[in-house]
Amino acid sequence: MKVTFPHMGNCWPAFKVLCTGVGAEVYLPDPNNVKQLDAGLKHSPEWVCFPFKVTLSNFIEALDEGVDNLVMATDCGPCRFGFYYAVQERILRDLGYDFKMYYLPQGDLLDFKWIKLLKALSEDKSLLNYFRIFRTARLFLMKSQLIQTVEKLEGKIRCYEVNKGDTTHTLNKCIQLIDDANTFNELNKLRKRIKNEFDKIEINKRDNNEILKVGLSGEIQVTLDPFVNHDIKRKLGELGCEVHMNLSLYDWIKHKFHVNFHRKYLEYLNKSQKNIGGLQMDIGGEAFWVMGEYIDYAQRGFDGFVHIYPFTCMPEITAKSILTKWYGNKYFDIPPIFFGFDEHSGEAGLITRLESYVDLLKNKKEKKNNGNGRK
Amino acid sequence: MIVIKKRIGIPRSLLYYKYFPLWKTFLEELGVEIVLSDRTNSKIIDIGGRYAIDEICIPLKLYYGHVLNLLEKNIDYLFVPRYVSTTIGTYFCPKFLGLPDMVRGTIDNLPPIIEFEVNMQKRPMYLSAYKLGKVLHKSTWQIKKAYEKAIKDYKYFRQLMVDGLSFKKALNVLNSKNRNFKPKKKIIDYVAKIAIIGHGYNVHDSFINMNLINKLNKMKVNVVTLENLPLEIFKNQTVITNTLENYWGNEEEILSAVNYLFETKDIDGIIFICSFCCGPDSLIDEIMARDAKKLKIPYIGLVLDEHSGQAGVITRVEAFVDMIVRKKNNIRIIYKKPTMPIGIINKSEKEVGAEF
Ligand code: SF4
Ligand code: SF4
């Protein structure tokens, strides 16, 4: 059985092992690119959120290659994500493709509905299969954890690199290593190896006062996929910002297993700001935690906060409205910047805005440093 | 002793167009005075648009406008409901879920906000009402009585609309306290029967939809809104595909209504009104348009935004009505000629349908 799944940045090794682990063959769509996107744009509803269009184009590419099993994650509300697979199935069928759509219910992973998917993907029907399924799930978790490690290191190290491009190179290398390792033992060893690889990057440690610390957060697909967000993380790094990002696939999975205590803390932060409009409940997307992150970063004295989301994304726009006002009213002293992405967002505009934002942060920091010096 | 009633402001926007009768009776029975914001006008759109960030959907921009309008009216409390879900397994759009937070977070100098959280996932409706009543310092007995009356009134109101009244007229009847009103069935000659489907705040707010219903009436079109359809059709959850049940509360009604119309075919055309940048509508519009095309029922989606020119929308609607009328006459003529083999009728119908 040949299956495919849509891309979400560097997360593909984890999704891949989920399919190969139970014995399915995987077709990996090309990393998202402009050409591929065309097909998705043509057949998507006009102003649906961007991830819909991107994932649809992944599927179209795979179907054209002759794959006939698609896997898509889904949710149970309140946002549009839960509708993705159904509407996509409808669109693709109307286009005349013949395929089977599998969906991965991830609204609450503790209900173990995902086992059903894995069972359906493997053709083996024996009882022994359950061992395979749990082994696969564990491999998936380990891989996604490693990917998280890599991505975190990447964000923090890039601004110090001496030779431009080293970090990106190491990142790609590590992702490949994660994909190649397929036993627990190998993966355990990789943990050290990844650290070593990043240690090898030649760096130029600068004074703490010079480096800008920036938090990055936003809707998950946009934040994790460098094609969709025009590689904003790299751009920030190259402009001299240390990028901190807690969001990752692993973070999300942990949350869905109800063991993500960092997110619980963020929720608490949000709720404690009730008087000035902290969100009181999860309204879909990442809005609840994005706002928590903002408060957290502000309290930890970060210099900036970047919030990215797909254009028209409902929860994130709610968060954006409130955050804009918070900074305007000086409740928190950390300037946020917002980027909405869709097929029309150009790279040039993004760079200009980022540059002026970083300048602003620099000035602010200088003033603060000088002020401290005088005291 | 003069009892000074507390003045509670309710923005005439969003779920006002659905649940206002319920809130009104409940709050009035609890002895508060209700202050409504003005009807939507260009000033409200203006200040709302200036206050909100660009990307937000117009209904929310209007909400800002209405709240700001209320702030000028000397109110003691502001009523901002948080509708999360009204049946188990459904949710409202994320913006409703965060509405009180958004208002609190973005508007300065607010009076205290009265939140009315309806979340069937967590607690039944009457407990939400109880909580609201307690905020106003009322006794359990008073709350119980008010709640029962409110539910009764709301049911009566819905029945009035099922009997064919428009939102505004039904509200007037409710205000008149006459509980034996029987709407007369007017028999008028109409050229087509068209359903206007969409969120209440788009369909019943005649300013934002450019008085569409009246304009259609003038074209001798019999207009049906989803509230005019029988109540039973909203009971079951709509199925999108065999693996997905719809989970949006507002869209549930829209989908049920449209499916009902698709099934009975008792309609000549469907106009779906949605606002630019609306999340849920972007997807269900796609589904309904595809279904309509398959069933060859004329269907257009009208997208409203604050810059949408009157003229453009009206031309589109006129063309749509013309097309329907032409199609109806066409079919009738063909029907009168029994010599025509049936296959050809289908074919010509297909061509008409292909315009959409
Ligand atoms: S969170 Fe945003 S991107 Fe995701 S489904 Fe909702 S609207 Fe779309
Ligand atoms: S349902 Fe659509 S129009 Fe209504 S608030 Fe949500 S996004 Fe806006």
C-alpha cells in the first residue's frame, strides 16, 4: 500500500515513520514549492486559510504520481482544520481522482482513536500487530522530539554563525540523520550526535547586550513550514536575532496527550490577565498559547515577539487584535510584529518589514542599556 | 421609593439577530433596563472599521462599532455573550468563543462586562442563566421564573418566524405582548421563490446586506430565510461526508436548511450571503456550491465587505433572478410540448445549470 501525507516543514521524518513502521510504503511529496502550489490554489475555495491550499497541492502532486492513499490529520472543532480532509476529499473526487482518504483524529490523543488509523494502514491483521503499532508510536514520538531539539538549536545558534549558511546546512543534515535512524538505539545515540553537529558550527559569541532575543510563535503549519513563512526564522537569525520557539510537532503531541505542562503554564498566564483581555479558553488554533507565550516572553525580558499566521486565520486574528492593543496600551514592554501569510504575500515586503523591526528593537535595547549604565 | 433600574447595553450585532428575544425577556424579568445600540448605520461601520484591525471579518468590525455606540449611551453594564456551543459536539466560530476577551482586550473605558457563557459541553443552559442571574444579585426563584418565561417567549418568537414573519416583524409582535397573534397568509403573485441563507447578522441586518430582502421583494420574489423553514429540520446534525459530522453551531442551521431545500426542491434558487474573510463560510460555501451544481439548483454566494459597492451586488442579484425566471419559463414551455423527448429536457437544463 502506498500512502502519502502533506508536508509540515521538517516534520516529515516523524510522519514517515508512522506509515513505514506499520508496513506501508510512503510517497513523500516534494517539499512545498511555488509550482506545486498552483494546482492547490486553482481548486481551493478562494479565501480559505493557507494551510488548506498547501496541503491540497501536496495531495494533488501525489495523486498525479499514482498514489492512491492519502493520510490527513483532523480535529473536532472549533476551527476549520476539522473540515480540511472532508472538503479536500470532495474537491479531489470532483476532479476525478480515485483514492482512499485516511484521517488521523488528533482532537484528543488519549482516546486512542489513532490506533485505528495505524491498524488500517498496516495490512497485517494479527494480534502481534499491536506491538508494531506501539513501537511505531514510540518511534514517532522519539523522532518528533529529536526534530524539536534540532529546530530549537537552529533558532538559537544561527545569529552567531561565522560562515553564513552553516546552520541551515547542519539542520538539513540532522533531519536526514533522523530520517535514516530507525531503531530506538540509533535514535538514542542521535541525541548526542545532534548536539555535536551543532557544536561543530563555528560561532562568534558576542556580548549578551548586543544580541536580540526574539520569541516566535503562531499557527502551527505556518510556523513550522519554511516555505509557507518564507523562512522567517532564518531571516531573523541572519539579522542577528536569537530566535526562541517552543512550538513544535512534539510540543503539540504532548499537549494532545494532556502532559504538556509548559502549555498549562501559558494557559494560566493568560487566564490571570482576565481584566485586560487574556483569553479564558482555547478558541482553536494556537491563539491561547500564543498570547501566553507573549506574556511569558515579556516577563522574561525578551526584546521582541514575532507572531505569524495564515491570512484570515480566525483564532490568531483574535489574538492579534488583543496583542496589538496590549502593546499600544503599554501593558507589556515588548513590541510584537505580525505577519499573515498567503499566496500573495511577497518576500520583499517581508524583508523590509523585518529589517525595520529589528532596527527598532536594536534602538530600544540600546536606550535601555544606556539607561542602565547611567544609573 | 424610586427604584433605579440598572441599564444594560446590548450591541445590536452578531447573535442579537438570533437570541435577542431570549436575552430580552430574561433580563427584563430580572428587573433591568435594556439599552440597545442604534441600528447599523454608516457611522457605526466607520468607527468599527477604524477601531478593529484590518483582517477581521465585517460582522466583528460592526460589533466594535455597536459597542462604541453603546458607550455613549450611559450604560451601567455591557452585555457580551460568550457562545461556545448550544448542543453537545458543536462549536461556534472561534471569534465567538473569544468575544468577551476580545472586547475587554481592545476597547478602553468599558463599563463592567456581563458575560453570558453558554457552553453545553460543560453545563446545561439553565445553569448559565443561573450564573448570569447571580451576577445581578437575584434570588434563585426569580431566576427560575425569568428563565422559564424567556424560553417560552423565545419558542413563541421562533414559531412566529416559522409562520412566515421576518425577524423585525416577529420582534415587534413579541414586544406588543400579544400572544395570540396569528400571521395572515398573504397570497401574492410572485415570479420566483428564492431562499436567502446565511448568518442572521448578515441576513437580517438590512444595512450591511444593502436591503437585499426588500429589493428582492420589489422584484416580486418570494423570499425565504432559514428561520422560516420548519423547526424539525434542524434537529439532526448534518453529515458532511460519511466520516465527518458538521461541528459548527451557526453553520449547522445553514447546512440543514440548504439540505432541506435541496431535498424538497421547493425553491427556485439560493442566495448565500457571507462576509469576506469569514472562516466557516469559506468552507461550507464550497460544499453547498458543489452540491447545488450537482443538483442543478441555481446558487450564488454573495460576499459582503464594507467596500462592496451597492451597484455590483445588486446587478449580480438581478442577473440571478432574471436567469431563474427565464429558466422557469423555459422549462414550462418545454413541458407543454409533449413531443419533446425527455433526454433533451435534461440536456437543456444542464446547460442552464452550467452557468454556475
Ligand atoms: S487555526 Fe487558522 S489556519 Fe488553522 S484551521 Fe483555523 S483558521 Fe485555518
Ligand atoms: S462566523 Fe464568520 S462572520 Fe461570523 S464571526 Fe466568525 S468569521 Fe466572522
